[in-house]
Amino acid sequence: MEQFKYTISPKKNKGKGCASLFQTVHICSHTEKNAKKLVRNGKVCYNESMKLLIPCASGLEQVVKRQLTHLGYPENPAQNGRIAVKGEWEDVAKLNVFLRSGERVLIELACFPATNFDELFDGVYAIPWEEYMTAHSEIRIDGKSYKSALGAIKAAGGIVKKAIVKRLSEKLHLRSPRLDESGERFIVGCSIYEDKATITVDTSGEGLHKRGYRTLAYSAPLKETTAAALLDLTYYHPDKPLADLFCGSGTIPIEAAMRSLKIAPGLKRNFDFERWKCVKKGILCQTKEEANDLILRKKLTIFGGDLSKEAISIAKYHAKRAGVEQAISFRVADVKDFQSSFSYGILLSNPPYGERLSDIEEAKGLMKAFGTVYSSLDNWSAYFISGLPEAERYFGKRADKKKKLWNANIECAFYSFLGAPPKHNQ
């Protein structure tokens, strides 16, 4: 599948209020010959691989960019909360399986001006949906609009689906202008930003934070993708001990163990794209086989503690499902009782901060206890995410670094307290 860029001349107005301006449209198609059929009086500007977009949480763009670079995608510009890379279907599979902190893997199908519904309809209709979908495809629309004339996103979503169904019914010669939608799922994104529409299909389906191991609910969970990003914001190394003193259902320790053992986050889950007719069979299986070959067997020193017996029970269950139960020591424990014989290590936690599990006064007390424990540890580094106002004051120390983040729609900060670097003989 390649992407082609065309400049489309305006259609003659036949009483339907069609667009009167030239449009620049990016079209994905298997061949240039097929793509040329989509425009009239068009001119090919260039062709390239598919454009893949990786949405990420606010504040974590640089973390995702570094992960992409590590995976072999050094050219990854960020725009409007999405990281862009070029690739083929093999890359779609690779990113879905290996990327730890991206939220989804989208394919950009088209990008064009859309100041009214007719422009939106024409731009969406021009996309070769018949190369992706069948007469039985389930179509869901995910829309958003910002600083655009088309602010009624629900109505815009209806136009997008109408254009898709019309094209499919004509190109597939369907008897009915409707689809039964009993087959494979396509989540079509329509993002309109400053009167420019970007049309995507979501290859992931469920968000990439759903690794498959966390099946039991617990209060105020930290998303897996966020936990993995927090690890990347620390100096954690598999040879160092790591402790989460407020581990809850175990997400941070589990993500640390998976990263240290090189267990791909998407190894045990399914993705929407694997059922699409346009994807070569076996691509995902091959990618998962490669991921299995990379898994390490080594001893780790990872501790997860929490006052809740229920939380620890859930954490142990999730660790077993993730295949890392032998790498983590979970225990019902009070934060103030934590001790370690190691001279160097990492504390990384998502402690309660009032708006989640406890009131503000209790959260302050826990933060004070956390700070007291940290002050007793030789050369350790401490990191935590918190929405508690003046968290540093209760912790008892000013952070060496502070980064603004969002967690569960709560504005937070990620605090870094850096210990001394380990000596070579330790």
C-alpha cells in the first residue's frame, strides 16, 4: 500500500453546494494506477509509504519519540499530539506489538480542507475504501474538531459514514445502499483541525494500554502505557532494584518486569487490522514469533507493596497473566516500613493524591511518610506522579526535575529526585 498526493480541481456546482476550492488530498492505494482513478484532472506530486500516526498522552510525546527511534523509526515528527512515521503493513504489526507508550497505531488515508459538509463528503468519498473494507465491514466513526467551521462533530461523523457507504455500495455493486456490518471492525477517525480534515483508520482497535493481563478492576489504576512512559523518564536499569510502595493492582512493577525481560506489550492480544482483507496473512504471527525470540530469562529485583490485601492479590494475579510473577515480590506492606540493603535503587510510585483514593489530609500524610523513607535510603532515586498540590513540601525535598503530565484527566506533575550515580564496583 502506498500513499499518493493529488491536487484536485473543483467540481462543477450542480446545485449541491459542492466545494469551489482546489483540494490537496493524500490517498492510500495499492497501485498508482488505482489511485489515479480517484481524481479528475489531478496531478501526481509524489508517492511514498503509508503514513502512520501514533497518538500519545499529553506530556509524553518525547518519550514515545524515543521509543520509536529505538524501534528503528528515527524520523518521527510530532503534531497535535500524534507522532508520524512511514511504514508498510509489517511496520503496522511491529508498532502494535512492540510500542510501549503509544496509545494506538493509525493509518492516515487522506488530508484535505473541509470548511463545509460537501468538502468533507467529497474528500472522504475519494478514498478507496473498497480496497480495505467489504460489504460486511463494521464501521465506527471517531470524530473530533478544533478551531474549525465544522464544529458539529456528530453531524460530521454522519457525513463521513455516508460517504464511505456510498462509495462501497457503488464500487462493490451492492444491491442495498446499506452494509450489514456483521464483519471485521473499522474505526474511522475524522479529525478536523483549523478547517483541515485528517481521515484515519485505527489498526489497533482497543487502545494499546490494554495489554491483556489486567482483567480485574481496582480503584484508580494507572494506564499501562503511562506506567511504561514513567519508567522511561527514570534512570531505571534491570540491574537495579525497583520498588513501588503504592503498587495498587501492580501496573508499574509489571511494566518494569516486562520491559526488563523484553516481553513485548502487545504479545498476548489481538488487533483489528489482522482481520482486514488488505493485510497479508501471517504478518502478525511472524511479528509475534520475533517478539517471543527476544524474551530474556533473568533474575530481577522488583518489589510492589500496598496496604490493601485486595490490591496485592490482584497484582499477583495480573503478574501471573503477564508472565512475570517470578520477577516481582508483592507484599502487603506499609510505606513507612520499607527498608533495603541495596545502596542504589529506584523508587517509582503513583501514590494517592486526594482526588482518587483518599482525602487530601491522608494523601499528605502518605507523602510525608514516603519522603521520610526516601531520606533513609542510601543513594536511591525517587520518582512519583502526583496531583497533590505542593507535593514537594510534604515529601520534604525539592525535586531535581518536574514535568507536567495528565493522569485520568487529572493535571499532575512527575517529580524526579536523583540519587548519586552507582560506582562501577557496585
